[in-house]
Amino acid sequence: MDVATAIQSYGYAAVAVGTLLEGESVLLAAGAAASRGYLSLPNVIALATLGGFLGDQTGFAIGRRYGVALLNRLPSLAPRAERVGALLERHHVPLILGVRFMYGLRIAGPIAIGMSGVHWSRFMLLNLLGALIWATLIASIGYGLGAGLRTVLGGFDADEWWLVAAVLLPPVIWLLARRRHSKSP
């Protein structure tokens, strides 16, 4: 099932689960759905904030409790964990606020932060703020894209619009991810 179909079928539940597990594509599509009146943008932002927050808190707890054992079991995570650890040494506040925006670190980042010396309450507060910023920004971008597409594609009905969104969102996400990846050291 694709993201647009999940949101159309399950609404807010898809937003909550999708942002808990993955994030951007679900949130962009939910923002676009809100622009059409299928979902409420404030509710999308609230659920995405909660989902993103809980997902990263879980990663942090896993890193705190099982980090070393996890790295031994999944050595492919080690380079990302090392990268996050090196960044944490110098810039822990911006890193915690922005880890969800960093391509390739969405899952590994909170785990690596959990393995560090960052106090759980500090992470919780910064994670909540970061989740709110992330949810507001990405949902608003989806809302704007949805509103823009609606203007451009005004003659399309809802079923056709979801098809257009399903075709256009993956290349946009791919381009953004590729751009982020090419800028990373």
C-alpha cells in the first residue's frame, strides 16, 4: 500500500504510525490531504509531533540500554553512530533538534545519542522541540504543495489528485534526499 492510499484509507492513524516509523513522505502526503480538507492541519502536526517524538525517544532508549550490543549485532549502523557521536561532541543541541532532518540518521541518530552522555531529560526536551519544528515544517510544505497542485490541477477530482500526488511525491522526496546526501561530508 502506498502512502497516499494509507492516508486516504486510515487518515490520522496512518499519520501517527507513519511518523512514528518513517516520517517525511507520510507527513508530506498528510499535509497535502489537509490542504484538500480531508485532514486537519493542526491535527496532522500534533500527531506527527507525537509520532516523531515517540519514535526518537524509543531510539534513544534503545541506544541507552542496548547500544553497544546493537552495534555489535548490526555493524552497518556503526559508521552512522560514529558520525553522530562526533557531531554530538561539538554541537549536541543543534544535532538533537535537527537529527530528524539528516538523511540517513533518522533511525541511527537517536540510538547514537542514547549511547552518548546526553542526559535523558535534556534529550526529551530537545527532541520534543525538534519534533514540533519538523512536523510543522514538513506538514506545511505538504500543505503548500497540495494547495499549489490543487490550483494547477483544479479540474482533477480527489481520486485523480491522489494519483498525481502518488506520482509526484516520490521524485520530489528522492531529489531532496539526493541533495541532502550530496551535501553531507
